[in-house]
Amino acid sequence: MKNIRQRVDGRWEWRKMTNGVRQAIIKPTQRELIAALRRLKQDKYIYASSNSVRRYTLIDWCYYWADTYKNNNRIKARTINEIKRYFKNHIDNTEIAKIYINSLTTDMLQNFFNKMKPSRTKELVILYVKAALKKAKGLNLIKQDLFEEFVADAKQSNIDPPFTYDEQVRILEALKGKPIEHVIMFYLLTGVRKNERPQTKDELLKALDCENNLLKIKCEKKRFNKTVYRYIDLSPAATKYIESHANEICKLSSGQVYKQFMKLLNTLNIKGKLHTLRHTFTTNHWYLGNPDKLISSWLGHETVDLTQKVYIFIDRTIKKEKILNLYGELYYLFK
């Protein structure tokens, strides 16, 4: 959260200068200070005085909304920072960013977003701006729902097809000797989300049950505000592979892995991303004949329907015999 510092006397302070007026909150602990900031709604920090509403520009309000109303124990700091990056990259330094929210109109928003090319990124920027302005309306900072008459683009497909068999062959060949070789293989053998990969060798080895050939994964999403774990079945060969290459699997950060993998895909002229490996894992296992419900449990999906509709693809280039030939004994087979 911005503008927070620890004072010399040990207390924590939030301080901000707005239009020549200094605003400040001081609390004994950082936790109490953050809690106080989150409770801000229609008090003096939303209102410049008892008679006039404080005027926020669009970009100021978007950042304030992210820091104050999205920042709670249900959402990770990483997600908050990602939302703010969307604001920084696509709203900040534009003309509409400087307009006060109580002066905004639907036409202004429509014209601004019409200039952006249809994409998943555009959908997310609109989603976050819409949520921020909805909160502003709830706090009576603006009078109307500016998105009520807004016309959005046709929804972009967010479904990634898996890598074809030939693409998998080319990727595995190109990975040989690369720093990300064993990380990418780990994703292909486990289907975990990019941020679910254990961060250290010790953490990975602790999660690996070599006796029962299982991998215990801490799910990215919590349920009922509690940490949830799931288990992924591995073949004995895959267990040995992960154990042998644990250091290489955990050595690089997610950002480093992403950059190197995207560079490799660009070199090979193959479309995809890290998440495509998860779809590839799923489709490969489906062609191997593993039950849908079992695959769904490995992925951590709440319903088999999600696995079937979004993650399993009919790809006639993929055959059971081809997968077994390409990966040997590394893939798990249900018996």
C-alpha cells in the first residue's frame, strides 16, 4: 500500500499530500494502520470537507480503489499489484486518466475503450475500471452507473488449445540443455498452475511422496478462507525425474521461466504460453485413457464439467501411442 512508513518512534503512518492539504493516519502497528485505511469509506478521507466531496481523477480513484477496497484477506498482494499494472499500462498517461470521476460520461469511456484493440487485456481493463466506478457510485462520489449503457466488444475466447503432438516434439527437442528444460517438463508432467510450482528444492522434495508416487500441491485459490491441498498421481519414472531435478525445477522465478519459454516459442513460431502446458497435460492424459474425474482432481477443478469443456480438446494429432513414445514412462497411466 502506498505512502506507508514506520516513524522513528516505532509507530506506523500513512501520509499523503492532496491539493496542498496533508492527510495522515498514525497507528501503533502496521496491521492496525492498514485496517484503518481499509475502513475508509465516507469519512474525511473520502470527503475533503463536510460540505464538498473530494474530487478524484480517474487514475487516482482506480489506484485508491485497488489499495483500499480490493486489498483484503481474500485477495493476494500479487493480484492487487497485477490490477494496478493494468491501470498503469493502459489508463495512466492518457487524457481520460486526468478527468475527475464526477465529470466522466459514458461517451468518454466508450470512445476511449473503442480505440483499444479487442483482446483479453482490454476485457480485464474494462472489468477493473467498471468495478472501481461501481464502488464510487456506491459511495456517492458519482451520480450514475457509467457502464449501464456501455457497449462492450464480443467476448474474447480465453480457451487455450494444447500444443499439438508435433509442437510438443519440437518444444522438447529445443528445450534440451536449456535452463528451463526441467521446469517445463515439470509443468507437462503435473499440470500445475504456473504459480503453484514449489519455490525451493526443500519445499518440492517435501511435497513429493516417493513411496506412493504422489505430489502434494498447495492450491493457488483458497476455499472458505482456508488453504487447500490436492494430490497428483505420478508414474515411478516421473517421481524419480522430479526428485533428480528438484534444484533445476525450483531455481528460476516464474517471471524468468515465462520470459525464456515465450522466447523459445517465438523462435519456433509456435503460439502458446505457460498456461498452454496445463491444457497439454490435460489433453495428453485424456488420450492416455485416464478418467476425467481423476484428471479434474489433479487440476484442482471444482467440477469435472470445467475440465471437460475448457481443458480437454479433440486433437487428432495426439494418440496414446505417440504420447507414450514421446515421454516414455514419465506419464501416469490409471490401472
